[in-house]
Amino acid sequence: MLTVYNTLTRQKEEFKPIEPGKVCMYVCGMTVYDLCHIGHARMLTAFDVIYRWLDASGYDVTYVRNITDIEDKIIKRAAERGILPQQLVEETIADMHQDAAALGLLPPTFEPRATQHVPGMVALIEKLIANGKAYAADNGDVYYAVREFEGYGKLSGRTLDKLRAGERVEVDPHKRDPLDFVLWKAAKPGEPSWDSPWGQGRPGWHIECSVMSCHHLGEHFDIHGGGEDLQFPHHENEIAQSEGAHGHQYVNYWLHNGFINVDGEKMSKSLGNFFTIRDVLGHFDGEVIRFFIVRSHYRSPVNYTDSILADAKHGLTRLYTALRGLELPASAGIDWKDPFAARFQAAMNDDFNSSEAVAVLYELAGEVNKSRDPLQARLLKDLGGVLGLLQRDPEDFLKGGVSAGELSAEEVEALIQARKDARAAKNWAESDRIRDELTAKGIVLEDGAQGTIWRRA
């Protein structure tokens, strides 16, 4: 039985899909104006693991992850660079997909763009106005009237009175209430715009996800996910829009992943501790970054430092080392009655507890090291695959991941041959010197009856 922590009810619940055997899941994706950062990697990987586990559990999953391709930040960044917003969007989406591939993410079933759904957004806004939940202002903007939606605040636990008491928003004379939020923005000179009953303009951010999710998954679906920073106001506003328009529940289960902190502090450009995925990929293999994220529970905060990434690399190396040198039979699927598989399954069915699942992988790797049983090793690889791990040739991982300044595989092999020649000539000093040079360069040598094998530390 799968249980999930539902942000809406603030408790773990048994997962029961609306339609037996099928799961509809929507996750808020990227606003494509800049490279993805390590916090985005956490969100993307967390829901990739959830997607994989639902699939491994036998569900037919429809996974939608949107792209916001029209927004103030996109317009501003494009103007700063002197290019059209659409050019920036295409460049950034290509970069995002490259980063996603490096992290081993499966593509979602659908990846809709906001600009493809503007007519649907206009239609939903018209419906909200007709239902008395929204109003057109005299400046061409359209606003949602939050006090007209009785359930506002139920996801975040923030009541309207508390929000009003703590509000720090600039007073907008066109709003009936300072807490009202924009659904449609009147056009400004030089900005992309579309026709609407209220004149030329473009959609607000929150309305996009209500329309794209319902277009692909229907007005009522199973899972909606995103980073915990989206609980309020974005997801709260999505509920108000969707339920205010359709008159019934929007989503059954709300899932939110925790933050990544850097050296114990919130990641921020102003603090100088902001890292893009590209930054980190310059120093660590993409699978190491994935393992760093997967070995923590998706709702837990995660601390990022170089030493913690190095520890993740060491941990993944342990798993790949267990698979090294074994000829594995073809996969016949996972036997969930196997004790290791059963414990792995129990962990993942407990709110996708990948941290406990990784602990099972470590124990199984220890058994493989002792038994050298290809069937056990096959199970280790198959279970790792459920988390998007351990699918490479062990030699590729253990000898790959070259960073700037490191020796290439060819250079390592040449030095190992030079050391072998020195040993054959009984030049022990030269042999030791080469070994010390390799050690200093992060290369671990293991001498055995079949010769010398190596890996990166």
C-alpha cells in the first residue's frame, strides 16, 4: 500500500487514484529565462523518482511538467541581452533539456508551454468573471477576488485575515482588495501580447498551470507537485482559480519537495552561494548529483557543499564497485518477494522514502561483495534502476567523470603501463613514484592476480 504525505491535509494518506490503475500527475516546471540551478535539480529529480516509482508499481502514469515561456523575467532578460523573448526561451529550453539528460531524468508524458494555451486561459478567466470570482479593472488588467473564494488559504494554512495583517504589498488602486492577484495583464509597448475581451495583454503566472493541467489531465486529477516555495501563493491561487471556475475539487494529493541549502544557508545570488546545474556538473558527474539528491527524502531539506557531494560520489562508487567485474544475466524483472526487494518496496511505498531505499542498496551491495553472485548483482542493478541509478557500465562510471585538471583515462593507462614496466625492471622507486603521482591525482590502484585495475577516488 502506497502512502503519501498530502500537504493539503498535512498528514500521510493511503494513495487511491481516481481511476484504478492510472495516475495523473502535474508538476510545476521551469520559467525559462536562465540556466537551471541546483534547487531546480532537487525538484526535477524528486518528481522523476516519484514518476519512476509509480510506473514501477504498475500504474499507467500521465506526467505533465509545464514550461512557463512568457513572464516578466523572460521579457526583462531578453531586453537586457538585446534579443527577442522567443529566442531566449528556445535557448533556455535547450539548456534545460541538456541538464535534465545529465541528471538522468525521464521526459514527462507532456511538456506544454504556456503560450500554447492562451485561448484556454482567456476562457477560464471569462468563466471566473461569470462566477463572480474575478473582475476586470479599468486599466485593462483582470484580477481574482480572493475573498469571493471561501476556501482560500486551505493549502498553506494562511487565513485571509492573517494575510491582510502581514501584507507587504504595494497598494494597487485598481484592486478591490490588496490580496487580489492578477489573471490577465494589459499589454505594454514592445511586449508580447494576445487578443482578449479586455484588450491586448498576456496571462498572469498563476492562471497558466490551472489551464495546462486541466487540458491534459482533466478538471480533477490525482497529484500536483512542486517545490515547497510554491505552496503560497502559486498553488494556493491555482486552487482558487480551478475550484472557483469548476465548482469542485481540483487535486486530491499535493506533494512538495524540500529546499536545498548551501553551507546551511538559503541559496541566494546576493549571498554569492548560487550554483547552476552547469556549475556543479563542471566538478561532479551528473549521476553523482542525482545520487546526492536521491539519498535524502524528497521532503527533507538538503545541505549542499563540495564535501557532501564528494561523499555522495564515494557512496555511489561503493555501489558501482560491487557490480564491477561481474557478468550479469539479462533482467527478468524484480521479484518483490526477495527480502531486499521487499524492504526496498516498503521504503518507497512509505511516501517515496528513497533514503531508506538507498540504505537497502548499500546492504545488498555488501552482500554482492561477499558472494559475487551475478543474480544478486542483477537485483542491485534493477533496484538501482528504479531510482535512475546504476545503469552504466561500472568501468564507465569508475573511470569516467573527468573534471578540469584531472588525468584522462588514456593518461592513467599510460602511467599504469609505465609503472608495470618499472616493476618488471625492479625499479621500485620509480614504481612507487608513479603510484604516488596517481594517488595525488585522485586515482586508486588495486593490484590483483589479473593485473592492476583502477578507479577515480
